[in-house]
Amino acid sequence: MPPHDFRRPRLFVDAPLAAGGTVTLDRDQSNYLGNVLRLAAGDTILVFNGRDGEWQAAIAGRKRPDTLTILDQNRLQVRVPDLTYVFAPLKHARLDYMVQKAVEMGASSLQPVLTRFTQVSRINGGRMRANVIEAAEQCGILNIATVAEPLPLDRYLVARPGERLLVFCDEAAESASPLKTLQAWVTASNGIDVLIGPEGGFAEEERTMLARQKQTLTLSLGPRILRADTAAVAALALVQAVLGDWAGKEVVNKD
């Protein structure tokens, strides 16, 4: 299979993909290809659906792009680490940024949680999913991260499987080497949850509740207090470097 193709546009389509198949474009996709990218019938793009890998597709349509004809497979679907990014929501643009960066860093699931000092209680799930798709399209990502409904922190902790590793990023933790701390956990085969709190930090009762969880690793992100969106990138980079997919090759999903 060829490597990433960064020259052609990529488009997420919520339809099965196989050679010779046809995908009908919705109005927004047609407008994007025809009016924004100035593409026309006969031009080719790359498409993916989060399940069937990446495919080359030819645009069809008389006045504007209407359909895509699926041609050859460009890349096979791959498995990604079972990595959930758990976070207290932020406001608008900063939430958009955080969601996009979490996807770029390889998160397979996004779980908003409401804590004592969370500043935002209402979340636009559709907007979050749009940011997930946009980040995947632009960065050559084959998988679409799931977006879960917001949960209060205590309900999230009760519901999550106890065998998963919980990486609790705590600004009050002792500032030891985060790499060495993570390296002490050789594997995380049952999945990883990376938890970042709100800008006001965690309340003491929340820290106590988190400390009681099984398989919990409290992690310092260094001597400086990071903004929540910066902390997301820092924490996910550390986890991916030690426990995630940065150290090895992608695993092809042949299911």
C-alpha cells in the first residue's frame, strides 16, 4: 500500500466503501468539492469512512459534484490504541482546538466530564463531531473518534471498567519525571483513559475520589501550570510515546 498521500483532498463519507461502489454526496460535501476546492467531474480525491480504509474516488456530476465512484484502495484500515481522552469542557474556540488536537494525537474516544470547577455545562455534540471529522480529514487519520455524552465525574468513574488504566493528570502532583512515571507501567493492554481537569483544577474531594480508583496513575505534567488545551497535547504526547502507538508500527485491521 502507498504511504500517506498529502496532495489530494480527503473526505469522510458515512457509507460503505468498495471498488466500483457509488457514494452520493450531500449538499455540504458537494459545495465543498465544487465551490471551495474547485473540483469537477473526473477529478479524484481520497475518501474514508472509519471502517474500510482509505480509497481513491472519482467525482461525477454535470453542473456540480453529485456522486463519487470508488476506485482503488489506497490504505488498509488500521487499529488504534484504545485511548479515551476524558476532559472538562472549555468554551467554544478552545474546545474546538482541544478536540482537534486530541484527535490528531490519536485519541479513539472523547468523554466530556463535569467537575466542581467546570466552567461549561452545555456542550454541542454535533460541533464536537464536526471537529473530529475535520481533524481526521486534514491529518490523514483513518479512524473517527467517538464522542460520548457528558457525565458528572462521579458517574463517569462508576461507569468506567476498572481494569482500564486511568492516567490522572493532576497539577497538584509532585513534579517528578512523567516519562519515568509512565514507563513504570509497561503495558496498558486493557485500554487507557487520560483525564484532564478544568482550568480551576480538581477539588480536594475529587482528588480523593480519583485516588481510590483501581489502576490509577497520578501524573504531573511538569513544573508549570498548563492551560487545559495545552495540557491535553502534553499528556497525550507522553502517553502515546510510552504506552501508545508511537513506538511501533500501525496494526492492520483485517476483520
